[in-house]
Amino acid sequence: MALSQDDLQAIATIMDAKLDPVKMEIAEMKTEITGMKTEITGMKTEITGIKTEITGMKTDITGIKSEIT
């Protein structure tokens, strides 16, 4: 027994209704992931700044050691 076009359309409508919450959750997760990527990029920038500061401190400490000895 073949399904009529109306049957197929009804099935498609039901499936779309069932999938809408899943689609919304996926969209929300994508937004959250984008936010996390932005935060990670910010953290990388901060870490780079901290590394630069540490390098500067090492240079200062080396200079102080030279002055002391």
C-alpha cells in the first residue's frame, strides 16, 4: 500500500514539529561554542601578555643579578 501525497505531507509536518526543539538546541549550542571560542581567544591574548611580562621580569632579574655580583 503506497502512501498518498497527503500522507507524506502529514508525516513531514509531524517530523518537522518533532525536530524543531532539536534544531533550536543545536543553534543554542553553536552560539555557546562561538562564545567559548571568543573567551579562549581572549585568554590566549592574556597569556601572551603574561608571558611577555615574565620575560621582562627575567631580564630585570638577570640585570639585578649582574649588578649584585
